[in-house]
Amino acid sequence: MTYRILNDAGLRDWLAEQPELSKRLGGVASDWSIREVSDGNLNTVFLVDGPAGALCCKQALPHVRVAPDWPMPLERALYEARYMRAVAPAVTGLMPKLFAYDADLFLLVMECLTEHEVLRSALIEDQAEPGFSAVIGTYVARTVQATGWVNQPFETGARLLEQFSGNTALTRITVDLILTDPYRICDRNPEPEAGLADDVKALQTDQILHRAVGRLQDRFLTARQALLHGDLHTGSIMLDGTDVRVIDGEFATMGPIGFDCGLYLGNLALHLCAAPQKAVALRAEMVAFWRSFSEELRSGLQDGSGDMWALSGSAGRQDLIETFLKDILRDTAGFCGLEMIRRTVGFAQVADYSLCSTEKDRLLARQKALQIGRTLIVEGASLRSFDGVLSLMGL
């Protein structure tokens, strides 16, 4: 079979030829309802409903879905499938189940989350049930335990490096869009609104900031601590009440643990800038994330079987864990700042700013995000506690 872009009819025919998937749907192919719900930047997504159940089918396109003149390798679907398989045993119930991956069509078939809503939309609509961030903290910590060098024999990390080192096209997007483009003149950057022009120019000429960004570039490119989701923001999380799921792992790569943490917290901080009246609730979510993440990681690393720290006794290991967490915290702060700046003036900005009631409020919110982002990047490397992160955010 050769690759082809599927439409409703093509997907129906393909599913009809897959006995296990057809059984999950029930009935015959003519009984199935198929609707496209593509919402992200890169892929086509279909929801398929049958008499017995439902499926979510996600196909990679040979270009960015929202920018057809931007070519994109189909293999990103392979890396998403590999990511789901690599972390699934550690995060049961916290991500959709992967039922099938077709290597010719670059098509993933997974559990359908029809009743779930994207977290970013739920936040904007004030429909997110409190406590979701604790689940995400647990999720990140468990993926670290399952894939990190500290808690696993070195063969695990070596195998993951081999499996994900080829995901260079999407990693290049990260390197450009998050780590580089906002700090230079670049055609991919949207034209800034008039009120932000001076702020953007300052980002592009701030040598102190650029040196701090350089440190984070170094961390992202060389600190292969664990398998990252790579794009963990409020648009890649879905929830239905207290049922929280992480989706869209196609940016997966080995990298610094603080990257996933920082991206997630950065999107909460962006929402805070757009909706300062929610400060108490958002602070509580940030605290819940870090507490859940750090406690879960602490517990999981107590009796690790990795080759790192193999000679440490129980007391020495505890000291190593606390130092490790402080290093993650500093990376988290820096990557949080990078995400705030990228999502404010770079490519793929966020819808949270739609909460601002006037153009003036929107401008002030975006300027605040840039200021907080810069502070986190420049000062994050000296932090010693999560309270310090909150302080730099003005919380």
C-alpha cells in the first residue's frame, strides 16, 4: 500500500479491512459515522462512531495543515506512535490507548475522547475542574521514571536515543520557533501589533537575554535526561471532569526534563496574563503541578535501578535527588519563559489573549507575558525553590 491522504470514504474503506478495528466499531461500514475534527497545526483528525464504539484516527499530512506551502515529513506519525508505546505502561489512564499504527498511511488509530475538551478551551470557557495540574505533574514524573537515565539501566536510554534521534524535522521546529526565532528578525514571526513593536525589537537586541537563551539552547540540545513529550501545553491536554489525558506526542525527543515542565507552566502563566482575575486558581494549579511532579519523582527515584547513582547509599541518594530536582526547577523556569515569549510574539500564538476585553488590555497582557518571560529566562538559573518561580511571576 502507498501513502494517500484519506477522506471520509477512504478511511471507511481502510477501517473495513481491519478486523480488530471494525469489531471495536461494530456493525458494518455503512453504519459508521465519520467526521473530521482537525484543530491543530499539522494533521488531519477524524472521529469514527459505530454501534459498538468509537475511534479517533489521526493522519500525518506531507505539509503543515494550516500552511500547505510548508513541507513536513510524514514520519512524525511514527514518532508519536513510538512515544505512546514507550510511555503507555507508566501512564495508564493518562493518555489515549493506541490501537493501531499504519506505517504506509502514517495513520494512528486510538481511543476516542469524544466527551473530553481541550484544556485550553476549557480554561478560556471557565469549564476546567480544579486539580488537573496535579495529574499532569504525575504524568511527567512517571514518564521520567520510565525513560530517564537516572532510574533505568543505560540500555534503556540508548535504545530511546536510537528510536527518537531521527525526529529531527519536528525538533528543528522546536529549535527555531521556541529557542531562536523570537529573538531575531525572522519571516516566520507574525508582524507585531504596533504597541508591541518596541518590545519585540528589545527582545532582538538584548544581549543579556540572548546569553541566557543560549544556555537553554545548550540544555535542550545536549541534556538527554529522559524522553520528552516535546509539546506539552494546554492545547495538547484533554479533560472530562477529573479524567485528564495527554495527547499529541509527535514532538517526542530525548531532552531535559524541565522542558516539558516549563512548557506546561508557561501556558498556565500565559492564561494568567490574559485573565489576572484567575490568579488564585492558577497559582494553585501551578503549585499542584510542581508538588505532584516532585513528590512522584522523589518516590520513584528512591530505589532506582539505573546505572547513575549506583554507588550511593540511601542518605547520599536523597541528597542527589534533591540536587537533581533543583536542576530541573531551574531548567523549568527558563523554558517556561521561552514558551511565554514564543506564544506571545512568535509563530503559533495562543487563543488565551481573546479573554482580554479591550485592545489596551490585550496589549498590556502581552507586554506582561514578555516581561515575565524575560525575567524567568535571565534569573531562572539561580532559583532554589518553586516559590522563587512564583515570585518571578508576581504570584
